[in-house]
Amino acid sequence: MHPTQAPYPMTRFRRLRRTPALRALTQETVLSSSDLIWPVFLCDGRAQRQPIASMPGVERLSLDLVVEAAASARDLGIPVICLFPYTDPKLKTADCAEAWNPENLTNRAIRAIKAAVPDIAVMTDVALDPYNAHGHDGLVRDGIILNDETIEALVRMSLAQAEAGADILGPSDMMDGRIGAMRAALEGAGHKDVAILSYAAKYASAFYGPFRDAVGASGALKGDKKTYQMNPANSDEALRLVARDLSEGADMVMVKPGMPYLDICARVKATFGAPTFAYQVSGEYAMIMAAAANGWIDGEKAMVESLMAFKRAGCDGILTYFAPAMAKLLRG
């Protein structure tokens, strides 16, 4: 019993649960459209909508349609759209040169969105896996994922995205030292206002499978990503990674995946107080959608409850494929 709390029956917790008005009055956590970042998959062509079988309701969009999606997001009060490209397999190479091509799919999409919908923020992914013949987030030599050589490639990729007009760079590669190198390069090139949302605590998770289908990385990947993504058993290591990335110039930090790692979200926010985000990843989305499609859960209620959990854990925002549906629901 809390020392300031009267014993039963003087204290009855159910008094404040009795009506919707009382429940609303005493609700501790509030979710709004401005808490949402919408991850969107890109494909080449025009008027193209390519359904992703493992992510019901999610499609790859061609540039004309992603511009329409950005305008829709803005109208719903979603402040940020995050771009992930499906790269033509013919453009995937061992040196990943397409990653920093100014005319690659992502960079063309950034320019198109910023020209048509300048008031929405555009976030990008900084990692080599969409462009890598080996399917890894870093350059590979003799089966080894190279750290320092990968950083040089990531810096080139970051500068190309900044030149295209990206507002937020999202390094998801988990190489050591990449935040400091990116920040120094951005400052040196005059991109001082470009923000970095670091995937600081990204775990080697089984929940990424549908995403790899969406960006076409599933078939190319040999082995696993355990030498650079985190061990799911570790918690203290996440705090050390966040501390490092903030010290190197990250403006915001992310925990990925989301719901299985709410304890990490809470620890990060409580320890650092920095803007903290979580990614409700493809596998989390797919599980809710599949269970709802089978009538096993109420999909809408599960969506709301899952997103509220991130805010309750201390997150300032959530990357989620539910962003448009949640924003529409919040609008009533």
C-alpha cells in the first residue's frame, strides 16, 4: 500500500473506472497522430501498387503514388514518412554503389515528395541491404561483414540522401562508429540541419521476415546478422549503444523491434531522456493482421493497445505500418 493511499473502502479504484468520462479524465497516456512515423515501400514504374503477401494491407508504391501517400499522411496529421526501396535485382552489387546513386529510387522519391508536400518530413533508411548482392547491411568480404569499409559507403549514402532533401536519416546498419562519421560528413558538407534518428538498439530478431520480403532482401541473404545486430538476451548493452550514439551526434534514438523490447524502450527513456522511438516491425504487424483476419482478436483494438504500449513505455513516437489506420481512427 502506498503511504499516501487510504485503505479500502476509503480507497476504491473502481470509482474512477465507472464511466467513460471518468476513465478519460484519469488516463495517463495519450496517443496522437503526431506520434506516428509511417514506413512506406517504394517500387519503380508508374501507377504501381504491389501487394506484399506477408504484410496484408501494405503495398509497394511507385513514385507518383508515394507522393499521394505523403499528401494523405500530412492531411491525417502524420508528421513523418519513412522510405524503404525495393531495388531491381540487376542493380544489386557487391560494392552497393546504387546506394549512393543520386538517381536511385529513394533519392528520386525524396525530391518528389519534398517538391509536392514540403511540409511533411521525409526520413530515409541508411543501410546497404537493399543494394547488396549479399543481402547484408554492410559490405562483405570472404563471408565477413566489414565495419570500417561499410562506414565509408554509409557516409556516401547519407550525403546523397541529404543532397536530395531528406530531413531525417535513419542508420539501421548497426556498424560501430557510423553515427560520428555521418555527423562529421554532414557538417562538413553544409547539411547541419539534417537530423539523425539512430537505430541504436537494433536486435537480431526473428520479427523482420516480412520486411525482407518487402524490400527483396530475403533471397540474397546468406547466414544471419548476429555479428552486427544485438543479442535479444542483452539489455545493458542497449544502454551502452544508445550512450555511444548520442555522444557521436545522434539527435534521436530507436529501439527495434518494438513490443518484445518495451523494457528496453523504458530503460532508454528513463536513463537518457533523449527523444526515443520504437519500430513496430513487420512481424509484429503481420501477427496482429493475421490473427484479426482469422477472427482470433479484434484487430482495431489490438492495434490501438499495441501502439499505446509504446507511449506508456516512454517512447516519443512509433514507426508503424498502422500509421494511416491509427490516424484515421484518432480523427473519428
